[in-house]
Amino acid sequence: MLKAARLLSMLVSAALLVSCAGGNPFPPATIDPGQVAPDAPRALSLSLDEKIGQLFVVPAHGVYLSEQSKDFQTLRHHVVDNHVGGVILFRSNVYGAAVLVGKLQELARVPLLVSADLEAGLGMRFEDVTYGPWAMAIAAAGDPTLAERGALATAREARAIGIAQVFAPVADVNVNPDNPVINVRSFGEDPGEVSRYVEATVKGLKDGGVLATLKHFPGHGDTAVDSHRALAIVGADRPRLESVELVSFRAGIKAGAESVMIAHLSIPALDPMPAPALASPPKSPDAIGENVEVETKGTMPASLSEPVVTGVLRKELGFTGLVVTDSMQMGGITSHFTAGEAAVRAILAGADQILLSADTDAAIAAVREAVKSGRIAEKRLDESVTRILDCKKKLKLYEKRIPFVGGLAKIVDTLPVQALDAEIARRSLTLVREQPDALPLQKSTKLLSLVVADEATKNGPAGPLGAEVRARVLSVKTVTLDPRSTPEETGAAVEAAKDADAILVSLFVRTRSGLGKITVPEAGRTAIPQLLALGKPVVVVSFGSPYLLRDFPDLKTYLCAWGGQDIAQVAAAQALFGESAIGGRLPITIPGLANRGDGIAKAASAEPPSNTKTR
């Protein structure tokens, strides 16, 4: 019989499901009712400088900033002097962001269109809220309604903070297992399935009152190069593009997406014009390490290509909404064009928003000169400005531009939002392989918990996984290996395994923009084969890329948790000890080892320990 704790958990979950299906667990955004709504200007009523400024989106961190600080004064300069039309938020906290957005909106004559990358929910950019699952986790759970519900919650949280444009969903079809930048950010490798989840996400975001943004057009899923580092080349011919890459973008547009982000991709089948290369490209501030590489064989980036933006997206796909470039600080642009030339070419191609110019002042000056010289017709400028102003009017930013900070606690990171994220994390767990009797792990097992991370990590003894495991096992030794680990430390980890009954290996190896590769650190590559050679049960959980099984094809038990978020760690621990069912299915193929749709179902078989929380 179910004990009281599990019964209570089931009742709470059922109540939340009913609430999500019938009522509205995510209340609408709260806006200060006392603000005065100015009239919405038309494009023709703006000065040339104001028109140009509307096309630019600058970065900000939504944290406390003194108004005398350099960072705030830089933002003030862009809003007041450059008349920028938008701000994109990166690392932030909820109250800091809402206050900053309010201050910047007060400075702006035309309301700012505030945006953020929220593919995995608010926690992707906000440090004080729950970090939700990646797109591939949602697809592994096999239920598009989870995508819609999650997007609705994200949209309403975003609007409460003052964000009205969300850069999601990722519509890329991840057909390349070596893709270093998309990976679990995609819903999978099948264009039809990806389309179902894209459509659901667009619906949720629209219903929540934000602009949904399809990215990264015309498709970043078949590259082995990260466009943060270099111009990635997609060698597919037009029929293949039509049958794979463009399918989900067509679906998203049909579903009502009002914004599309254009990638820095070379696609010779769409635009064969060679891309120039700068002799000494600047280091990209938008990526990691010594990362800018010059691709000498690439053609014009899609983001700067009129045949792609105007020809394919506008004319062929019939898209009439906002076109936003991917970050113009990325190596795929900075290794080929100066900030000014890149902005001019993007506008000529048909872009409406220039995102994160490497030098906003220089880019604005270049666009101004291009208009005065006749290179850019002012009519072309007016087309983009009109689209931007129309979106701001539709989003009611003239009436509701200042977030009401006092209402945030009732909307952001509420229990229903947390419960939904936990449900997705739990339902997405995918058991690809299982050695007989390896699972569930037993309380009486003498366990070695080996954490292998591709960066210095807190996901060892002090992280959620460590706490969850210690709460369930009488005897556990935890060891962490990362790129700093020495051969002696690797040997000590293997030696410790000799005294264990079973070994749990947690792989925290994930995609990170600009890194250029996804790889298990050398210490992990050395240790894992030696652990397998001991002949003891070895259970491996991937808290990141599902494709890591290719590095260790002899693994007998392999579980995909899709990400290292806290909720994924908790869900994995519950499943490993039999407290929750496992039922996810692979949305991708692991070449030669597992097929799309694979997944071993396991029923729950144990009760959670009394000193752990249930969701």
C-alpha cells in the first residue's frame, strides 16, 4: 500500500494537473495601474536618429545598479541618446530586473521592447528562480501539452517582470549528433515531431502575452560548428532544407509566431555569394575563451542575406512579423564584418532588429551614413520601424510598460510553476540501457558516486544530487573529476570503487555557447573504462548531452536526464531508487547504439525516505 507521503504527493500532483487543465494556475501579469499611457507615435513622426535607434537591441543585467554606475550610464546613453528600441536581459534577478526595466522605460520616449532568452524558462537567465528543463526533455516526455503549459507560465512570468519578447522556441532540428551548440536545446531530430512542440510552445507564449521567436532560421541543427565561434556552413541542398530544416519554421509561423531570429549560417544552396574574411577579427565578447575562427570557404551569413531573409522567409514563407538577427557579437559575424558594415547589411537583407552589436555607437553611425548616402532607403527603414512600433502597440507597451514590483511574488516561480517543471523533469527521464538488477539502487548498497563534470562544478557532494543520494544510502563516497583533476586523483577514484558494491557515474557534460565542443574531460575518459573493468554494476546518468553514450559504448546502464538543473538531479535520484517511474523516450538517435523512440519503462517500486521532499 502507498504510504501517507506518497499519497499526499499524488493528490497534490493531481490537483495541480486539474488546475492546469481547467483553471488558471498562472495569474496574468500585474502592471502598475497608475501609469499614464502616451500616444503611440507613427514611424513618420520620428526623426531619422530615432528611427535608426528603434532597430537596435542592447544588453543589460537585471541586477541592482546605482544610477551613477558606469553600467547604468551606458544603458542611459543608449536609451536617451541612441534611442534604442530594445533591451535584452542576461544574468538577472527578479526584483533587480523589474526595477531596472522600469527605470529604463521611464527614460524612453518610445517604450522599449525588452527581451530575454528563456528557452528553459525564466531560470535560464534569472538566478533566483527555478531553472526549468530543456526542450529535448519535454520531447522525451512525449507530451506537447507540457510545452504549451510551460511556455504559458514563462510568458506570464516574463510579462510581470517587463519582458515582452521571448527568444524561444528553438525550432532547429538536431540531426547532427556532433552539434556543439544546439543539442538538448532542440526538441529532437524528426521535423514533424519538432513541429508539434514548436507549435505548442508558440501557442503558450502567445496566450501569455509575449512575442514568440522562432530560432535559429533557417536551421542550426545540422552543423558541427558553433556560430558563436565561426561561420557555420550548412551544406544541405534545397530539397533537403525543405524536408528537414524549414518544416518546423513553417509550422511555427502558421501557429502565429510573431518574431523570427536569423542565424549566422552559411547556406550555399540559398545564397552562394562568398563571405569576405577580416584579416584580424576581434575576439568575440559573446563566447568563451580564444574562440573566434575565420571560415574562408563560407558564403554570406543568412542573417545578412537578402535571398534568405527577404526571399525565403518573407516571400516564400509569408512571414510578416519581426525579424531579429542573432547576436552580432558572435564569431560568425565578427570574423567577416565590422560592426557598422554588419548592421547595414542586416538591414538591407530585411532584418528589423539588430541584436547585440559589437559596437552599437559605431553601428548606428554606419546606418545613419548609409541612409544619408542612399545605400539604405529611408523607406526601407520605415518598414522596420513600423513593424516594431506596431508590435509595441499590440503588446500594449504604451499603456503597460512599467512592471509593478509589488505583484511579482504572486506570479513568478510559484508552486504551480515549480510543480510543472518537476513533472517535466520526472517524466522526461529516459532509460536507454539497463543491466539486469542494476536498478533500483538499494539503501543497503555501499555506493561510490562519481561526478564527472566538464567544468569546475558544485554538483558534487554539496549539490542537489549529492544530498539526494546521501539521504537514500547508508554508505556512500562521492568523488568529483573535472578538467583540473590529476592522474593521481583519477586513480584514487578508481581505487575507491573497489570497495563499493555499485557505482553511480553522473556526467555533467553539456553544450555551452562558444566552447565549440561537447566532451568528457580526460579524467572521466580514463576512469570510466577502468570502472567497467571491475565487473561491478555501473549506472551512468547523463545530466547533459544524450550523445555521450558514443564515448562509452560498453555501458550497460545509461539514463538520460537531459540537463544538470536542480530539478533534473532530484528527479533522477528519485527514479534511480525506484521512487518514481521511468517512461521517457529518445527524441533523437544515438548513432549505432540507440534509435529514436527507444526507452525502457520502469514502474515505481519504493517509497521515498522520510527525510526527503516529494513533489
